[in-house]
Amino acid sequence: MSPEVDGSTRTGTVSRRALQVGGVLIAVAAAVVLVTGLASRRSQAADLRERADAQAVPTVSVIVPGQAAHSATAKLELPGRIEAYARAPIYARVSGYLKSWKTDIGAPVKAGQLLAEIETPDLDQQLLQAQAELASAKSNAALAASTSKRWQSLLASDSVSRQEAEEKAGDLANKQSLVHGLQANVDRYQALKRFTRIVAPFDGVVTARNTDVGALIGVGGTPGSELFVVSDTRKLRVYVSVPQSQVSAVRPGSKARLSVPEHPGRHYVATVQSLSQAISTGTGSMLVQLAVDNGAGELLPGGFANVSFELPRAAGVLSVPPSALMFDKAGLRVATVTPEGKVALKPVKVARDLGASIELASGLAEGDRVIESPPDGIAEGDPVRVAEAAPSTPNPAASGAAPAATKEASHGGKG
């Protein structure tokens, strides 16, 4: 074989080997890429599952039920209604037309001050007729009196019979009775005539005027037909419906703080005057009446007020915010977190509802970690994650309560 042929063969063999080596390297690289991709996808799937599992466990905020150790009293805030201490709707006692009115709404008046006058043409004629009938009856009675006297003198001389004399005396008595009846009728019309002057019954303020000059006036008595309303606003009554569970803590003479929307930041002292001593079947509460001084005229009758009572706290009673309570077919319960990070539902009984906090009679212990706002659908034994709380965060259910529980590093269920 010639050297040229031997060199060509050797070159072809080297080329085939290079191609084989290149193919193997490519196959190895492809295998490495494939394995790397599969491992990456598996890692991402595992991370995704971990994140999904983590999101499936709800995160909750917990609080420790407080005892308000630094305060011997609790506040009970309730809505109230302000009314005038004395309020007089003034109705017409006679029919006619309004001749004039003297005072408008908002005007202060004194007792006996003229508010309006009514023209009564019908009543005037009835009074004249009654007076005429009375005058006629008096004349007849006078004649009967002289006749009876004359017959009595004749009886003394036996000129007439006793029967006739007694008949004349009886006629006199009848005519005198008629005079008395007609006099009473005249007096009645004169009394009605005095009602043509509408006057204020006491010192106060005209809070309503429902008539005007020339208006036809009828004898009233139904709500809405009053001509004027006079209210004594120097002192006001405040009515509050106190829940039955708090009635025992409210006593006549106790104080309360009053606030109204039109004067933000201002407070007024009210005194409990009386209790209705009966529980309303519709509301389950008792009506309490308070009195508040209104010499400055800042409070308005008929308005809304927020009434705050200070009630003594019972020793050892725990309190939670209203958002912590759960009510379902199993009754009233609260959700707590166990050391293992599981939900434990505990039935509780409410002692007092103080508005911003609920005092519990039973069901919780001091060390329980209560979920502040249980998520919907939470059930016994569900795993939860406790949210990290800010340092020194107080229990909003009561003043001076222990801070909310924080997430601990130990126990995997605590986050």
C-alpha cells in the first residue's frame, strides 16, 4: 500500500472518532440539562407545596383575657334620649278662629304670659243666651218668692188651705233650682270664655307653634293638634335602657357622664333619679331616668346622648373584646390556641356587656390565649399560626390587662 493511501485511511479513522466523541459529549450535556431541569422543577413543586400548606394554616392574633387590675370600675356606655323636664302641649278648649299669636318658637316665656287669643263668635252668642235665660229665671223666682210669702201670711189667718200654701212654696223651690242650674250654665260659658286666652303654664321656652292668624281652631286633645308646646329646659330628663344584667349596679343618686354630638369633647354630669322597676319584655332592659342641669342651654330636648356609667368590677372576672365571641348552634364560645398551636373552642357565659369589653362569668382561665377575631369556619383542632405582636401591646378588652401573647420559637405550631 502506498503512503498516500495509508494516510487517507488514517485521517478518516480520526474523523470518525472525533464525531463519536462529540456525540457522546452532546449526549452527556443533554442528560445533564435534563437532570438539572427535572431537579429544578421538583424543587419548585416542593416549594409551591410548602407555600400552599403554609397559606392553608390561618394566621391569628391572640390576646390574654384581662382583669383590669389597675381599675376598680368599668364603663358602661349606652345611648340615651334627652327630654325636657316639663313639657306641656297646649290644646284649644274652645272652637273659633285664631285672632293673634304673641310668641314664636324659641321664645322664652313666663308662667301666665299670653301666647295667643281666639275669637269665639258662637261661644259669645251662647253666653248671651244663657245670661238671658238666667235673668228670666231669676224674675220668675222672685215672683214665686213673693207669692209664696203672701200665701203663708194668708195661711196664718186661715184664708187659704195648707195644701195651696205648700204648692206655692214648692213652686218657689223649683224656680230657685232652675236659677241655680242656669247660673251654673252661665258660669260654664264664662269659664270657657277665659280659655280664649292661651297662656304659658310655667316658665320655659316655646318649642313648637302649629297655628297662625285666621286658622280655624277646634277643641283639641289628639297628638298633632296642639297649638303650642312649652318646655322647661333649665333642667332635662335623660332616659336610658339599661340591660337586665347591669340593672343591679345602677342606683338612684349615682352619677353618669353625658356627651352629645353637637358638643364634641364636652361632658355633663347626670344623676340617676329613678328606675322603672320593670324589665321590658321587648328589649330585656329597664328604663332609667336621669336628671341633668341645663342652665347654659347647651343641651337640646329630644336629642340623642351617649351616657357613660361607672360600674364596680367584680374581683377575678375576666374580660375579652366583643370580636372574640363566637355564637353558633353550640352556643356562645371563644376560640383559644393550645401550646401545640391547635384551636380549642371553649363555651363561656357573659356576666356583663360593657360595650367595649365583655366580662365573662365562666369558661376562661387567666393563662388562656384567646383569638381576638376568629376567622370564619374555624373549628376545634384546626392548626393556626400566631401572629407576631408588637411589644407591650395591651389587651383592648380592659385597662391594665396583660399584653397579647407573642409567637414563640419553640413548638412548630406556634409559628
